[in-house]
Amino acid sequence: MAMIDIYKGMANTWECDENGHLNVRYYAAKVGEGLASLWHAIGLPRTARRASGLEMAVVDQHLRFLREMHPGWGLYGRAGFLEVGTDHVRVYVELLNGHTDAVSATFNMLIVSRDRKTGVPMPLPGPVRARAEALMTDLPAHGAPRSIDLGPPGIFAAGAPTLAQTEGMGLIEITRGVVQPIECDEGGRMRPEFYIGRISDGVVHLSRHFRPVETGKERSTTRYGGAVLEYRLRFNKPLHEGNIVVVRSGLKHVGEKANHIIHWTFNGETGELVSASEAIGITLDLEARKVVPMPEDRKRHLETLVVPGLTA
């Protein structure tokens, strides 16, 4: 496997969530940092991209979370190319535990080269493609999809709903806010890690809806928490600084240990669906640090909340 190191750092305490492990947005943020080194390595540094007006935009990404990362643990990232096209590449990234070299998370990303202003595809220079081809690698079994099908064309090809059209569908609004400057790149567009971050922040509201009974207890005081094992996100149009961001979510399927959840992210001003994602969520025993089955009463309750026909 021809892969190169693209990131070295650690799981900071402030990057870890209520479950005591690195939050999904910071896995994605560290990969985003690493991509800058990958582009530099193939002859496409920031200065060259700015001069040509080219941007490398993530349009589809599949994530798997294999092992937890706890505060203070070192981690590093390495990357290679699964595919090199005229105006796109498919990049594979692994984030590894810096103490054990065990793979913690994997990213499989379709990234297009396009004009920063118009969004029109721009071909990659020949020397850039040649350097990328020298870093071709195979997708390992631990990075392949497990519970999410990467084959279907997706909701944007099939006809995406508007925010108004989701009324009455049984979806839960888990996020409503405004895109902040800190969430944006130099062009004022929300960076990929904040789409998954906004979903992560909203899951607490979804969890409350999923409870079979009202316990009166805060989620963080219980022995059990939630975690995501697998994610896929598709990006259609960017959100910009100051845009209203709304996420509505629903259950696609309930299993013995895992739930298949759909998240739709909208521009709250235009009503347009800007990103669609699906996640495989599990119940995590925070003492044993392992996946546990859902209680039967909770499972029966969740089955009543499944929204037929949800897709991403």
C-alpha cells in the first residue's frame, strides 16, 4: 500500500465528548488538516490552488470508527489514492493510535477539482495526476462499508425534498442555528467537519425523542451512552457564514444492537437540502467500553418511530 503520513497530533480533552472519547467532528477536522499535506505532496499546494482558482471539494465520504481515542492519546494519519480521474480523486485516509498503531478510524472520500467561484469541474494538471497515481492503494477490509450501501445514486440524484416538504414526515428537528465564522473556510463556506459536528450536537435531542419513557435524568448521568460505528455524508451545495442551518433526522431501521439513522441538513433560508447523511448508531456501556444490546422495551419503542422510505 503506497500511503504517506499526512497528520500527527493528539486527542485533546476539549475535543472529546460526554462519552469520554474523541468526537466525530474532530476525526473529520484532523483529516481535513491532513488533506492540505496530501495536496502539497502531489504538487497542488494552497498557493497553486489559489492562483488557479481551483478547489478540492469533498462531495461524498464514508467513515468507519473502529476504536476509541481518549483524551491525551496521540494519533497520526496516513493517506493514499483509490482512484485518480481527470477532475476527481478518491482518497483513503486512516487515523491511527500513536501508541499502538491500531487503526482508529477510516475515511473514503470522493473529492472533485472544480472552479472555486462557479463550481464547474476543472481538470487536474497531468503532473499532479501522475504524483497521485504513484500513491495508489487498495481499500482494506477494515475501511470497506459494513452496514451502509455505497452503491445507490443517492437522494440528490433521485430528487431531494425541501425543508417544507419534510413537515409531517415524522422527522425530528435536532439542530437549528447559524453558521459561525469559525466553522468556515477562507471562502466563507462551512467546512465538512462542521456538517457532522452539527449533527453530533443535535443527537441529544434525537435521543430524548427515542426514549421509551421520560426518566427525568440527564443523559450524561447514566451508565450508557451512544456512539457511531459508520457514517456516510453526501454534499450538494455549501452553507455559508450566516446561513441558518437546520437538521432533521429519522430512523430508517432498528436492529438488535444498532440503529440506522438518516440526517438531512438544510439551508434554513432557502429550504434546500445541502447535505444528506446516514449513520449506524449503537448503545455503548461507558464502564465496560463495549457495545451492548438495546433493552427490549426500548427496541419496541424505536420500531414505532421508523420512517418508511428514508434514504440519503
